[in-house]
Amino acid sequence: MFGRRIGYNERKRKRKRARMRRMRIANAVRWFKRKGWVLTLLLVIAAVALWQSRFYLHQINPLELRHLQYIEIEGNRMLSWEDVVQSAQVETGMLMSELDADSVKKSLLQIPLIHSAEVESKFPSSLYIKLQEASPILSVLEDGKGTVYSERGLSLPMSMMTALRLPILESESVGKVKQVAQFLFAMRKEDKPLYDRVSQVGWSEKDRAFEVFFKDAGFRVMFPESNWDKDLFTLYDAVGKGFRKDLLCAGEVDMRFHGFAYLKNFDKRCING
């Protein structure tokens, strides 16, 4: 009396839905009996095989499937392509897994003619090398022979004429050739005209400073052992332009203190005159 009455058509639809559901289940069971069990068995076998070979899968290195095919070199003017490749200890055909960019760079920097190197391996099988070749920065004259050194303080195979055109390192400072080369490289980078005026350079252990003699000055200049920036060399140029008369009587200009320049050892006869 209080419940919902179900009509004939609705009961018919419910019976049809139930019949269709039973048919789908029956079809699935029949398919599984004929073919499904085979697919299930194959999946189980594959899963077991993958599980048992998981250790070997972890050992697979994709790099071992690739070989070096292309070597691109940029910046080599004095060195040939073959010289660079031989020094880098690489060759086309080698496994990419055996190629280590840091090791290649380290090998290249053993060459005195190379100042810096950038090495990059590119997917899938290329090696890119960008070089900055070394240039002469100073020379040492001993026993009538001249040895030219690069920015890294490594000797370069260059002529005596080249050595004579460069700043000369005092023979007593040969043990500091790398530090002096770095100092002169910084000067050349920040103030090339100032570097071109350097005649002689050395290291003073007493003052812990670089001693520099310029072609256009009759005094020595002491530069700090580190922190060589553009401001340092700009200050020296400013002193030279602003205190010309004082510099004529000075025996030394001390640039070791940041932002200051001290003129020392004045010639009294010059002042009195």
C-alpha cells in the first residue's frame, strides 16, 4: 500500500539487464578458457624473467651502446687537429662511456701552447673542444739565451727576438715565474698599454711585492702580491699624470695598499735643485 509499484515494462528491463550481465560474464569466461589463459601465462613468464634478470638490467649502461663519431675543435691556430686529438688521448670509435671531459681537459692543459680548454661531450656521439692558446708574457735571459714563458708560467718554443721584446724577469726571481706570469697577465688584461711599457719585473721577498721597472720611468714600482684589478692599474696611471714633477725625484712608488700610492726615496739633490 505504501511501497512503489513496479510496472510490467520496468520488470522486463531489469530482467534484460540481468541477462546481459550474465552473458558478458559467460563470454569472458569462455574467452579466458580458449585464449586468455595463454596471455596470462605469457605475462607471468615475462614477469618472472624480468625479476630474475633485474641485476643484469641494472648493469646496462646506455653509453656503452654509443661510440665517439665526431670531434669538433675550435681555437687551435698553432696546433693541428691531430696534435690536439693525440694530446687529449681520444679517438673516433672509442666508447662514450670511456670519455671523461675532465680527464680530457687535464690532458690538454699539459700542453704549454694551451692557456685554457673547455671540453663537452654532446649527445649522441660528439666531443666539442674549445681552446684558448697561450701567448708569450715574459722572458728570462740567462747565459746569452732567452726563454719565453706563457701566462701559466710554462716555457714556449719561441725565438730570441721574441724574448727581447717581452718584459724581462730578473734571474733571481726565476723561482717565482708562474706568479709573475699571472701578475703580468692580469696587467695585460686590464691595461694593455701599461703592460707594453714594462721593461723589467721581479719579486721582492722582503717586501712581498712585485718589482716593476717601466721603460718611461726612472723608479721602481711595487705592486701587491694579489688582488690585481683595473682600479690598481688605473691608480698608477693617475699618479703618473698628476704628479709628474714629484715622480722625477722619486726612487720608488709603492702601490701595495688599496686606494693609495706612496712616493718614496726622494732624491734630495733633485728637490733642492
